[in-house]
Amino acid sequence: MLVRDNVFIMTDCKSKANDMSDARPEGEFDANLPNLAWPVRISSFFDAQVFVRRWAIRDKDPAVRVLLRRMEKANSSQAVASAIKELKRELAVRGLLPDMQSSLR
């Protein structure tokens, strides 16, 4: 994880070339974790999985845990896109998506 311009940027450390976790969502977006001063930039499905894992540890919310299980089971680009869309929706509902207008498309 890197910090640039007060934004945490997760770095992908995986070496698998054709892994579903390398799938890029429709544009990167920033998201906030509860009790974290700066937003986290999510630029890949792997970043989103790591973010949701950390969110589930911090928040203990059952809905976040269900989302995490769904992300871990995603095995197609359609499932990945749907999981990212659900992540953005959950973040927006909780007010953790800093730029909701451009990210919810």
C-alpha cells in the first residue's frame, strides 16, 4: 500500500497472469474505511477484495461479510462487475464513497 496525495493506493502483489483478481473495474475510484483519515484508491478487483476484507475486520457488519464472500466466489467478469457495483452501492449507503456522482455510473 502506498500513500500519494493523502490517498492510500493499494498495490497488486500477485504474480498470476490470468487471475480473476486482476480484473479492472470500470474506472478506479476512492473509498473510505471507517475511522481512516484518508480515502483508499481502488483500481482493480484485487484492491476491492483487500478493501472489503479490511472493512469486514473493522466493521463486523454482516452485509459486508456477505459482500466479501460474494467477491471471493466471483469467477467471471460479469460476477466481478456485479460485485464492484454492489461494493459501490454499500459504500454510498454508508457515506463512505467520497465522489458518489462519478463513481456510481
